[in-house]
Amino acid sequence: MSIKTQILNYKSELPSTVKLVAVSKFKSNEAILEAYNAGQRAFAESRPQELRDKAAALPKDIEWHFIGNLQSNKIKYVAPVAKLVHSVSNEKLLLELANYCTLNNLTLDILIEVSIATDDSKQGFIKSELIELFDKIESDNLFAEKIKHLNIRGLMGMASFTEDQEQIKAEFTTISQLFRDIKSNNYKFLTNFDQLSIGMSGDYKIAIECGATMVRIGTSIFGDRI
């Protein structure tokens, strides 16, 4: 099926509460424009320079998301153009993003990446680390001041690369429960904590069952990477 057909199929299938983020990494501008012309506006990239170049060349009303690992020397390519950074996986990166945004008078929406998979290659905070971080932000005014240019909008996670749907469901359930627990803690600094980014082409239906507000779909829309 064409890119246009796939976009229209997803838009008709997904609940109104779930945002489709089309993962366009490694795809051509022409492919992105085909999705754009079918009504898609949110696209995700994983390489900073590629995001910078595509943002400069493509329509200005595209909502760019960044989903890759981000090094400090590449923040300058991402922060000025990204609507949302999904992959803030450690405190060091959080502070580096905050410092860049402070120096450049930018405000940036971010998600905290949580480690839920059994695959050791996956990055992110574990539950205890994340609660410790949020408690520190809540109680330490100096630390909170450092990150005031960042809006922590929610959590992101990636399930294990497995065909075991029960395992995937258990992992998504874990992050969904953590998301709800954090909301119930009523942290004062979390003024708009409402996004749970879980689910990709192979497991998005399970993610939706577990409370996803965003699904990141690439292969099913654009085809396999060549």
C-alpha cells in the first residue's frame, strides 16, 4: 500500500486520544511530503543533523519529534526545531538540554525515557531513579530553577524486541502504571504531565490497550529501511 493509504488507514483506526507520530528517519523528503499531503503533521527523526536539514527544507507547520539518542554536542541541532524530545534518558542529558535552552531562551517539551525492556541495549531511567529525580526537582529550588526551560510532558518507553505479546503487555503495563503513579503524586512542577509515548509498528495495538497517548509508527507507513 502507498504511504498515503497507510496514513489514512492509521488515522481512521487510531482512537482520537492517540496521536500518530510518523517515524521518518532515513526516509526521503519526498516520502515525508507524501505523508504530509495525506494530512500527517507529526514526524519523528533520530539523527540530529537529519532533523535539522529536514526541518529547514520541508513545510514549516510540520511538528518534529526527536526519538534518538542525543549527545550534548548535537543538542544545538535538535532543541531549536523539535516540538518534543522523547528520549531524555538520564539526568546529565536533562541538565545539558536545560542549560542550552536557558542560554538560548528556548522552552522545550520533553519526555523522560524509562527502561522497561529486558534488552540491555535499551536506555532510560529505572523507576527508583526517576522517582528520586522528581523528588529532587520538587524539593530542591536551585535544581528546579536549572531546568525551568524544560516542560516534562510525560514518559516514553520501548518494549523488548520479542514476539511474546504477554511480555510486551507486561512491560507497557509497567510504564503505564508508573505514569499514573507520578500523576497521582501531584508534583507541583509537573503542570502538564499528560503524554505516554509507547508502541511502534509491531506493538502499537498493545500500547493503546495500555494507555498510550502517542504511537511511533515508521516501517508500516514508509516500508523497511533500505
